[in-house]
Amino acid sequence: MDIRNIEGFKLDHPGKEFPQYRSLQEDEMADIRTRLKIAIGMPEAADNLTLSKGIAALQGSCSAENANRETFNLSDTLKGFDVHPEPLVYVDFYRYDDVDELRAEDVIRYFPYIWYPGSDDISIFDRSLKWVLSISHDGEVTLIRLSPSTLN
């Protein structure tokens, strides 16, 4: 988690700690990248940028949703996509090589401290890797559903 996320949270919530998170180790992120590559039919040797672009190319945009809107609600967005995350989710801050694990309810509740408009492109997914929700720096919300049969 970037220090600016934590400091921004603490400025608005004096005396309160930033929600608990765990930064994934390199071997955990490598496993996620491998599983994602398999799920979208990409060669295992593809680099992280190619993986990120491959997922983005397959994601469907939802023009009705934009994270920049004052009324944006991550919980409603997930429900609207019929996505029911596991209790723990992953938040990717770069190219699937800067991933943190947080409770889904914390990501939903404290979303404004997880994603910063104008600068952050993030992806949210859970251990199942059945879906990846991405939010671009300009607020565009996209989703890809991955076939469970390709993830085993």
C-alpha cells in the first residue's frame, strides 16, 4: 500500500489506523499472473505489461459506472455486475506486481483512500480469479469474467 493512501486516510480519520492489509510476496503475485495468463489464453512467458494490456483489451466497459461520480458506490457496482467477492480481495496497483490483500468490506468502505482519481489505475479481484474489475485513472469501470474451467 502506498504511503499516500495511508496518510490520506489518517488525515481524514485522526487516531484511526488504516485498514489492515497484506502486501503479496513475489511468488504469490507470480502465481496470480500465471493463472490470469492461462485464463485469457496468453503465453506464460508474456511480460506484465502484455498481461495488463491483454486483460484490458478483453474487459467490457460499463458507461453507466464511473468512479469519479459523487454517487459512485463500489458495492453497488459489484452487485450490478452480479459479482460477489470473497471476504478477502486483491487490489493491484500496477501490472499485477504490486498487489495488496484486504478485506472486501474495507475496500468498499474506504474506496476513496484506495483509488485516487487522475493517477491510479487499479484492478480488484479475489482468489477465485473468476472476475477482474478495473478502474482507470479517469474513473472508467471495466470488468472481465474469466471461465472457471480455465483456472484449475
